[in-house]
Amino acid sequence: MRAYSVLMLAGLVSMVTLGVLLSASPITAQSITADVELVPEVFNLHRADAYGGVITAYVSNLTEDGMLYDVDDINISTVGLYYENQLITMAIRAAIENDVLIVKFDAPQVASYIWTNIAYHMGSIPPQADYTLPLTVTGELNNDGQLFAGSDTIKIILQTATI
């Protein structure tokens, strides 16, 4: 009986120790900074499809400690649009022109995220109010999986169409 209790206690201590280790935050590498410009600068939640159905991010000047990285090295399948470290949507298409990565994100999906997680959940966007929303574009480089990140803000408005 005593041996059983000792084994049970050792097992319990092991499980608790493993649980603490697994719940610890992962160590994240310092990310490469990027210049990001989001278009449109003003996003009407009632007309998300008016922008060709997309929000465009222009990503350039990937740097870390004075070292410049090429946008050609970005793994497009890893590029996402985030709000406060929460993924809103992944890139739906991308192109490179003149050392600038041009990434398209689904605007109706962004509007849905804002309505669901910010406007209603937080009660922070009253009707017809202007609200500035910081968004971050992140992704990985092909060669070594290093992360890049850059942010910009868009103004959120609620304006119904007038006839």
C-alpha cells in the first residue's frame, strides 16, 4: 500500500511538472520589421465589398539590425492580417512589384471579424463613429522561417449607402 502511494505521488508530481512546462509561453524569435501600408485608409463596415472585396497591404523594407531582407524571400502562404495577435485572415493572393510585396486580404472577412470581435464584443464602435484600428501583417521567410511583422492603422466607419 505504501509503495502504491509513493508511486501515485511521484506520478502526480510528474504530471504537474509536465503541465507547467507545456503551459509556459513559447520563446519567440525577434521578428524582422517591415514597412506596411494598408489600403483603404478608411474602411466602411457597411460596404466591405466596395473595395473590390479586398484590403491591400504594401509590404517593404524588411530589416533587422541593419540587415535588409528581400520581399522575394517571403513565404506567401504564411502571410496573415492580425489584430492584437489574433488572426483575422490569411492572404488570398499576392504579387511583387518594384521590391514591394502587394498582399490582398478578404475585406468581407475583415469586416465580419471587426463586427464580431470588436464592434459588438467590445461595444467600442458606436454607429457613425470613427474608430482607428491598428492591424499587423506578419509572415515567414522561405529560407529560414524567420518572422517579419509590420503595422498600420485604418479608420473604421459605419456609413450606410444613401440614395
